[in-house]
Amino acid sequence: MKTRTSLIIILTMLVMACTSQSGERGPSLENTRPLGQASVVDEESDRNILQVAIGSADHSTLVAAVQAAGIEHVLVNAGPLTVFAPINTAFEDLPPGTVENLLKPENKGSLAAVLTKHAAPGSFDIPYLRKEAERGRQLYMADGSYLEITMDGEDVYVAGAKVIASIQTSNGIVNVVDKVIL
């Protein structure tokens, strides 16, 4: 009898905890998306690719796209991973309505495909990319494609996007680029 009473009390407390004071139910499990490592807050470790992007005002459109595609977890994995991160003005240079259309929930797959074209397994900073460009090599991307690496003077380009800076992260490299790679 004591066990049954305890069980009823625990269940009642659980139901009350899931209901707000106004009588509305709390957030549904089906409406939440687990973010795995992307939801871990760690102020002591070096920042990962996602944290670097989130901390950059110049990459707010990229972060919104990553979140809309639901691929945050990819950018926090152990890596190494290189992400060619277009700045906000790169997205603005796309035809009008392109970004807004890609951010729609029904275009999540297309958006993820565009973003995957910006990632390469491995760590590739500007000095490495220069060497590869001099050798005439291409860069293998996470979507299975190969992108051409070229140089114009000291500037390095990947698929026509100028690499502005390389930022070392705990799980790879963020290469800031001036164009969206399509």
C-alpha cells in the first residue's frame, strides 16, 4: 500500500511539473530537437567551429542557415573539419529571395546540401591551401565534390570564393570566404 501511495504521489508531482500555473502544458518532446554536443555549454575549452560562427557578427546569416538546416551537431563534432564560412554580404549577393527561400522548412534538404558544399574533412588553413593551389590540386568536400583551389597573387580562392582569413578552432578550421559556394 505504501509503494502504491508513493507511486501516485510521484506521478502527480510529475504531471504538475509538466503543467504551467496557467494550466498550459510545457514544451512537447516532439517539438524539441536534440542538439547533442551542440547544446553543451563549456566556457573553459577552446571554441569549436559552431561557437566561432555564433560569436561572429559577420556570420549571422550562416548561423541562421545552419540552425534552419538542423546541422549544428556537425560543426561541433571532434573533426577535424574545415568550414568555408561565407560572410553576411556573400549571402546578400545571391539573387533576391534565395536565402529566404532556402530558410523555409520545406527546403531544409536543399539548404543542408548547400551548406555541406562548404565543409571539407580535415584541417586546411591558408598556407596549406596555397601549397595545394601551387600543386594544381583540388579540395575534396563533405558533399563528395571536388573544388578547385586557385591563387591570384597572394590571395587564395576555393571555387571562386576568396579566403579572407583562417581561424583555428578546437575541431578544425574556419576559413572566412567572400562568396557562397554553389
